[in-house]
Amino acid sequence: MKFLEVRKMEKYKLLFSPFKIKNLNLANRITMAPMFVGYANPDGTANEMVLDHYKKMGSSGAALIVVENVCVDPTGLGSPFMMRIDDDRYIDGLGSVADVIHKEGALAFLQINHAGRYAYVKDKIAPSPVAFGQSTPREMSADDVRRIINAYAEAALRAKKAGFDGVELHGGTGYLLAQFLSPRLNGRTDAYGGSPENRMRFPLDVLNAVRREVTDDYPVGYRLLADELFPGGFNIDGAIPFAKE
């Protein structure tokens, strides 16, 4: 077994070589992408099942474990069994998740998210009132926009306080950040809708608010949905200039 592992490492030298992200030193180029398992308690706290799962992931040999998306605001809860980070009371529990990963020798990032029109709540909010199934979300007011931007920033700071080595903004899977980018889901006529520059304003404002809160030496990643694969949706032509921004 050891011989085979050595042969694999010789064949894929770059994969098993160290990698640096800001002030972090990764032992290799392997990361675990965030996968939602829905093990959390109904109040949004972590439990033994969550800790056991991430202990196993931390011992996998991957240098970096990205923990599944956690909710930045009560209006953005994607599941009744989703971990939350919208209040300081969640810091200690999430700290335990980071801790079990670190003890197994891996680094830990936390993915933060708002589900937007896909939220598991009655009062769904989104860029525009585009129906989803039998429900239609409420268009976010200017106050909603400011509040959610601030919620992302506060969530990132809580993740840092909890001991995570970095955060990832969930701009994939059609969630809120992706909804603002989408011309089929964002029909706003204010500064956050219309032109491609306006549609990318909300996710960029979120990113900038997060960066201000955690400072420049703290890694902030962004998961980007580059193509909705829907007629009239966000696609690679819009994704390239957004990625550059």
C-alpha cells in the first residue's frame, strides 16, 4: 500500500506539493468542496453528527476542508437542518467544527450563504418577485439590501472569531448572490438591476463589506455559478467580466 501511494505521489507531484493562500500554508492542492449534509439541529446549531462528519473529512488527507453553507440571516435559511451564523450565539458551536478539522491536520474554511428565493421560510426575499413553484418571493427593499450586505459581513467576522481559516461566499447553485447576477431573475430598476454592471453590484458590495470586516490578510473565496443553463439566464459572457471584477 505504501509503495502504491509513493508511486501516486511521484506521478502527481504538483497535486501533492504545498500551496499558499495569503498567510496559509496548505500541505497539498487537494480541498474538499462544501457539500450540504443537513445534520444540524433544528435551531441551527452543530451536534455530534456534524462534528463526527467533519472529523472524518479532516482526517481524509485533503489540505483544506470547506464546511457546508451556513445561513447569514433568518430570511435566507435554505433548510430546517442548516447551520446558522446570524448571531453571536452560534460562534462557539461553529468553533467546535473548525476545531475537529484542525485537530485532524487540515485547514478549515466556512461557506456563508443566503438562499434568497429558495429559502425555507414564508417571507422569501429576492432581487425581484419571480415565482418559484407555488411561491413568489418579495422584492428586496433598499433596506433589505443594506441589511443582507451587513449580515454577510457580520457572518464572516463570526467565522473568523470561531477559528475558521477563511470564508467562501456562496455565489453558486442559484442562491441569492447568483440571483442578483441573473438577468432572468433580477428585473430591478435601481442601482442593483438592469445593466450587467448594476446586476454585479450586490455580490461585489457583499464581497467588499466582508473584506472590510475581516481585513486583507484573511482569505475570502467566491463560488461562482458561471452559467445558469437557462434561456435568458446568466452565462459565461457575463461570468468572465464579473470574475475579473
